[in-house]
Amino acid sequence: MKRKHIWLGLSMSLMLVAAGCGNNNAAVNNGANAGNTPANATSAPADNGSADTKSYTIAISQYVEHPSLDATREGFLAALKDAGIVEGENLTVDLENAQADQANNLSIAQKIAGDKNDLVLAIATPSAQSIVQNVSKDTPVLFAAVTDPLDAKIVSDLDHPGGNVSGASDTNPESITRLMNFIATQFPDVKKLGLVINEGEPNAVVMADIAKEELDKHGIELVKAAITNTSEVKQAAESLVGRVDALYITLDNSVVSGVDTIIQTANDNKLPFFSADRDTVEKGAFATVGFKYYDHGYQVGEMAVEVLKNGTSPGDLKVTMQEKLDLILNLKAAAAQGIEVTDAMKAEVADPDNNIIQ
């Protein structure tokens, strides 16, 4: 059974209370394909496949719908199912989606705090921040698709979170470093890299800072086009045309939700487009260094099984991050953006069968 609530039409004053977005007082952040049990899952769930006579109720707070976050949720539920915790049988899921609205996000967290759940999953930094700030310390909380749990003040220690909160980060700084190095070495004509960014999302700021540090080493300028919501993405992308040599986005929920307009801008103007996630590459960006968000969600689902079946406190589970990274290329996007894909580019892909998209 799934109860899905979309929260709409709440006041701007609530939004201001919820946001704290990007400052040190808030807790926030980011999303690929559904598939079989992932190759990089950490370990088999406890009692894998065994019947479970106990019934469970889980609340899921998801900040916005986009492919990476949706795949994270799908992977999470798949791990539970593989462990005998099956939605519609012995599992009730209360799915709440804030539609990238901070006021909705706060209301959802307060609603979940008033319900009785065996576990709460928060998908994306803003959702995790609001859940952690509002839900009782007696309720197990896991997070996924959070770029920097420390900076977002969701946990204070990655190896020993303590309390009732743990989860998985969806970034590895090495992925940003590798992608910036790929741009610098394989695209020598790129001197300015355009970034559409919502600087109210701490995850986006953290990743942009890492990217800028790497680009500075290569003498490449990062040129930002700021937005405050998804409706501004198209105009921001178009404002970069003629000013930059290529485009890039981070795991920025507001931007990823409107990424189709960036893809169109990149294609129309023959600008190479790089992203921080695989899903955006599958939709039409040219390249990233990343992983499948389904696998990321499955990993958090395994943690949930440990909590639900074995009674482990989330605070005793270390926060994990993705270690299995690879360069991912989209050849159709390359053609649309006027990119000549060289053998040297392809040679950087460790698993071409899965990570060179034809």
C-alpha cells in the first residue's frame, strides 16, 4: 500500500522558515536506472529472500521527482523486497514528495514526525535536513542522495554517526576531479565552463567549489548562471551561450529537474554538456564520472534491512559513499553537440559495454 501526498499552495513564510537553504543552520540535499541487484551492493541483506511475518511502515520524504532520485527510491525498495519486506504484503510505504518546494518540504517533515513509522527514508539533502530536525530521535532515519552530510549538518561523524541517523552520500570528490580533468585534457579549447546553479542548495555549492578548485589548476574559468527555482533554468542556460565554451551541472535538484532545457540549449548551440550524474547523461548530456542511482538506493536499502530485521541502530552504521566510479559517455549526445569522440576519450571508460551509451 502506498499513500502519496503532494503538498501544494503553502505560504511563502513557511518557505523561509524551512529553507535556511545553503546556510550552516539547515540540513539539505540530491539523484539511475531500475534493474537487478546491483554489482556494487555492499553485502546481501540480512535473511535475504526469507519470508518476514512482521509488518512494517516506512515513510519516504523525497524532495523532488527526477530520474536519479526516483531510481534511488526504486533501488531502496528493491533491497527491502529481496530481504522479504515487500510493499503491499508486509510493508506500507507513505511516499511524500515536496516538488522542490521548501515550504512543502517542512510540512512533510512535520507530518511524518507526527506519524508512527518503523523507519524514515529522506531522499536528497533538503529532505534529510528537515526530517532530522523534526522527527523524533526514537525513529530510525536513513538518508540517500545527500552530497555532503557533514556540511549539511545531518551527521557530525561519517564513521560513527551516533543517534538515530545514517545513510549514504551520493558523491565522491574524486568523481568531480576526474570529470574536470577529462574536460581539461580532452577539450583543450574549453577555457570557460558554464554552470547553471541554485546556490540555495548546499550540495550544489559544495560540488561547484570542488569543480572550481580543479578547473583553476588548468586555467579554466567557471562561469555561473544563478537560479532560485526550476522555472529559471532555461533562461539561465541561454544566458551562458556566447560566454562559455561548454556547460556543466552538479547534483542540483532544482537544475536537474529542468535539465531538458539545458540539453536543448547545448544541442542548439553545439556546446558540450557535462553533468554530475549518469541519469542526465542518459537523457542527453555528453559525459560524467559516476554510477547508477539504483545501486545507490539499493545500498541504503540494505542498511534499512539491518535496522528493521536485526534491530541495529542507524547511528552504529557508518555513512557510505560510492566507490565504483567510471567515465560515462553518450555518443548520440556527442553528435548532437558537435563533439568528435576520440579513441582517447573512449579509452578512459573502464566498462565500455555499460558506460558508452550508443
